[in-house]
Amino acid sequence: MSQSKAVEVRHVEIDSEAEGQRIDNFLVRELKGVPKSHIYRLLRSGQVRVNGKRVAQTYRLLAGDTVRIPPVRTSQRASEEKHVPVGKPLPVVFEDDALLIIDKPAGQAVHGGSGVSYGVIEQLRVQRPDVRLLELAHRLDRETSGLLIVAKKRSALAALHDMMREGRVDKHYITMVSGHWRNERQHIRQPLFKYLTSEGERRVRVQPDGKVAHSIVTLRRRWPSFSELGVELKTGRTHQIRVHLTHAGFPLLGDDKYGDFSLNKALARDANLQRMFLHAARLSFNHPLSGELISVEAPLPPELVAFRQWVGEQEVQDFGETL
């Protein structure tokens, strides 16, 4: 029989770092282990109050607000956080009091969910227990390696979201595709539509009524059968690079969702390519709080360098490399 514990009434004053957060998300973090459905009941019943008043679950907190959090009984087992191993320290490319930029390894999800018990952000919180706030500013696919921005201040997070929505964060990727890419520079503007497969898996396709998406593709190297490309994202849609290039007839090598599956199998066997060839190589943006220009790079990881060398044993045309 599980033991229970009661939490006394608490009154939490909101500081500038929590400002702008929705009250329901704030409570999820304050009441670890409590189901969201119960949190919504607390809000609807008025047991949670802000400055003595009822608020909707969509209310965004302001600095100076006082939140009343009622006693909530939960089983000890439910209130304990899922075990997240400390793991190896994640490579840090840039850090100050507002931002943390890491070089994410391929194969690691950025957050838990969809069958993944934990991801980069959960591991960072375990590794950095002294940091009050760690929140993802954007996402990378699980099999994509490279630069990932994590906010350490709520104000920086909100500003970064605005900057990304307005296209003020330059994001450059390196990929290798199947096929003979011809244009040295090409814009792809194809709307993208998200849907679920019959198995319930998330997918994206080009569709006229989809969301606006814009990628700029630059030819870096070309072999008889493969091309290495640089891609600058002007929008940040789910699976954007993968779907834009596959739709153009150039699937990413190693892509297990949209790629050439028979080719992937052969490359895994013959060249030990065990992952998707997609790397977030460069970020450039003005610091969301200071305005200072931040420009960071992450070199190709060893397994992609090794694959490039394997491909490079064939004849190659080099169009310039910066990373």
C-alpha cells in the first residue's frame, strides 16, 4: 500500500523569470506527479487563486503575482520524478546567465514523450540542479545532431520565440542526399501539412493548404550518386528539410521516415551509416536580452566525417566548405 503525503497551502510570489508562463504549466512543475486533469479541476474549482482571484488555465503570470497553491495529496510513488540518469555532460558551445547552447548528439530526443522516457532537457535539469529554469527554445529531431538553444531565463525564452517566429535566428544545416543536385543555390518554398498515419505516427507532406515553409539550399559537394548540401531555414516547420528535399527528389541519407529505405539499408551495411545525415551546424542571432551578436558553430560529428570520407573515395566536385 503506497504511502501518502500532504502538501500545505503555499503562497508563491512570481518573479521576473516565471513571468509570462501559463498558470497550468506553472502548476505542472510546482505539483510534480499530480495529473493535469486534477490541476485543471483545482483551477476550475477556484482552489488555485492568483492575487486572491480565480483565473482560467490560460492565464499568463505577471511578475509580482501571488499564487495560492492548495494542499494536494499524492502518493509518494506518483510524486517522485521519473528516474533520469545523470549521463555524460552534454557538450556546451555557449553559455551565459540567460542561454545555454549545446551540441546535441544524434539519437537523443530533445524531450521525453512518445515512448521516450527522457530527453536532453530532462537530463540537463538533472545535471544542472542549481539552475532554476531550463527550457527548450526550439526543437531538433531525435536523429539530427548539432546546435540546440536552451533558455535559462523566462524573458530570454519569450524573446527567442518571437525572434524565431519573425525569422531573426539564422539556422544552417548540413545534409547529404541521394541524387545529383544541380543548382548552386536554390530556394524551396513549399507549404507543409502535418498529419497522422494509420499507425498514429506523425508525418509531414507538401500540401497546398499547409503552413508556409521556406528553405534555402546551397550545393557544397557533389559525387556521382550523392550531394552534400547546406540548408538555411527561413521557417522552422516540423521535418522541414527532410520533406522539402524528399519532395524535390533528393531524400536524406539515413532518413527512416521519408528516405530511400533500400539505399539506407545498403549504406548501413557497406559504409556503417547508422543515422540520418543531418547536422545543425551554425546558429547566428542577436542575444535576446543584450542584443550582442551570437554566432556559434558545431563541426560534423565523427561518424558523418567518416561517411563523407567513404563517399569521397569516388570522384568529387567541391563547391566550398565552411564547416
